[in-house]
Amino acid sequence: MKMQLAEIAQALNTTCEGNEETVITSVAFDSRKITAGGLFVPIKGERDGHDFVESAVSAGASATLWEAGHPGKPDNIAVLEVPDTLRAMQDLARYYLQKVNPLVVGITGSNGKTTTKDMIAAVLSKRFNVYKTQANFNNEIGVPMTILEMQPITEILVLEMGMDRAGQLHELSKLARPDVAVITMIGEAHIEFFGSRDKIADSKMEITDFLQEDGEFIYNGDEPLLVERAGKLSQAKATFGFGDQDTVHATSMHSFMHHATFTINDSDQEFSIPMIGRHNVSNAMAAICVGRHFGESDEEIAAGLAHFVPTANRMEWEKGDCGEDIMSDIYNSNPTAVKAVVASFGQVAPKEGGKRIAVLADMLELGAKSHELHAELAQDLDPEKINVLYLFGSEMKYLYEAVKDKYPEEDLHYYPEDEMDHLIDDLRSDIHENDIVLLKGSHGMHLEKVLDRLK
């Protein structure tokens, strides 16, 4: 990004108090991320960003947005006064998006959106100049920040879009106006706030509210809630999944320790991804649909998928200090995600004499159904596949009660939230070199501490 303050002021329908010819080269809402030539956007959240303007100045900021009427307006930096700083950042992103004018791919879903975003960006990068959402900057702050971070040479912008309330994706779709909209799946994530999967599906479909008329909606064709709603759209559609009715569907699939291979219905090309599991093959098929939309060959798509780099803490293999292999999937958790990763992990063969050990921590934000949803995981746990089970957190007690009759006492362990050190000590004494270990839980359960100690 490179814009004079005069242009930014015009885009925001305000005036610049300071040198209008100053060139802005970056935007940040965190004063610790400001670089020389940056525009600081003070946002009111848990803390008021206006309180950090001097830190931004010290870090090299050239200008700041400022909420009209907010006390303490600085006089040692150029100021653009606006009614609402977050709205102004979104308006600036909208202006910059129109100026650069890339094609836009928007991705959402209860699970898999970050991995799918990474896969799609890798696929499209074989032919196009692509910029994608960094980490999981996928909300009303993160999406405009991603737009403002892209270079003017960007041809395709790949945006991850998250939601935790109705109406959020409507606004993000209005901002991004995608040429392609992708929904990976409908699960139980944030069901605490929505009450039902039907309402989650309604809210996910908001990503299509501003889908371009000549755009395409690409979605999981194995989800009846999406099939039903997609029928109301006039835009082109493609589906992916495992059913014969899907536009792209898997005809074979093989999981290995560090990768999976698969074939699809209408291609001689074999595809490989550096991740395992049926759910990641599903994500890859979404990426195939997007690559084909933009005219890429299956050979190009396969090359992109084979070498994509997943975002941290999503089914990453690590090495423990006694030689064990650890699958770390600790960024977020919900019933759909746990079932998928447990199924994938259960297909990985440990070395001779080794065990499969799973450490499962609470799934957060499940609301009134939390006890029930934790207990229901019991039907996906087979001692023949998950040999030893460590459960951690107040909600996992309900799963513990549900699997007590399935597991021998010595292979089933439960720890409340204040006993993480006890869990780690027991786990370390239980693990041998040939074992493989799964860590899965919501980010708020801090299983990264367990991972660090095992490593």
C-alpha cells in the first residue's frame, strides 16, 4: 500500500490536519505493529486504542485516525478525524480494494476455513499473484487489515471470513464482494450463540449476499443444509465432497503419517496433501474447484496442493523429547473437528509396539448443549484405535463418564483444569519412543503448554 494522506482523507470524506503530501505505506491498529510511514488506527475494544497514540508516534507512525470529539487529540502527528475509527478503516479498505481491483475469493465454514484458505492460495499462486489472510485475521478488523496489507500487484485476494454472530458475514461480504464464495462445512462451532445448525447455516450463507452476479458459489455438497439454501442462488455453483452427486468427489483416498493421497471422479491426476484425514481431503477438493474456476490445470492444482504450508497448530507433527511423534491440533476445537481429527489419528500406525495416545481438552463455546456434546464424543472413541485417553477440563468430565465402560482403568485418565501439571507428569511417564500422541482442544485450554513440556 502506498497512498498520500490527501487521497486517504478524500476516501474517508474528511480533512487532514497535517502534511497532506505525506505518503502512508502501511496501516496498523496495534501500536506495537506500527512501522515508519504507518497510519495508526486507534480502535475502542477492551482497551481504548486512542490511549496508545504516543506509542505509535514513537514507533514511527506518520498519521493517525481519530474519533471526533475524543479528548487528547495529538498535535505531534498528522490527524484524520472521523466519526468511527473502525468504520473508517473498513471504508479505507473498501476504497483500496476497488483501486487495486483483484479478484476475491471468500472462504468460511465451521471447520477447515484456515486450511482451505492456505490450500487455495497455494493452488492459485501457481499462476497468479496472490495475497491471503495472514494467521486467522478473519473478522471485521482482520478482513479490512488483510485488504490494506495486499500489494498493488495482487491479482487474487484470498480472504478467510469468520463469524460468531448473525449479520457478521453479511457485512464482510458487503466489504469484499467476492467473485468466488466457499463454504467448507456446517458444524457446531459457536452453537452457544446460534442455538441450532440451521441458524448457523443461515449465517454462513451470508457470505453469498454480495457474491458477484458472474461469480461462483463452491460448497460442501454432502451438507443438506447448504444444498437446500444454494438452490435459491442464481450464480454458478459447484460442489465438493464424497457423494457421487458432487461436482468434484473423491474416488479413492489413502492416509499416511505425514500426508494423504486421493483421486477424484473426473481426472487422471493423483493429488497429495501434506496433511492427513478425510476432512482435509474435503478441504483440498474445495481448492480444486477454486483452481478450476480460475482456469488452472489439474497438474498445476496438484503441484500447489502438494507443497502448501498450513497455518501453525493445525495437525502439525512435532517430535517429543523421548522420540515420540506428536500431532498438535490445538488452535480450536468443536465436536466436528474432534471427530475428524480422532478418525484421522486412528488411521496412523505407530511404530512396532507403540500406542496411540490422545489428549483431549474442553471444547469451548458450546452453550447449553456442552455437557451432551462432550459426552457424545464417546461414540467416536474406540480403544482399538485410540489406545490411551487423557481428558482435561471441567467439560471433559462428561466424556470421561461416557467412556468409563469402554476403556480399561489404566488407559483412561481425567484431570480437572487446575491439574495440568499432574496431567503432564503422568503423560510423560506413560509415553515411550514408539508411541504417537494427539493433542486436541480449544485454544483457551492452553494445550501448547503440554506440547512445550513434551518437547
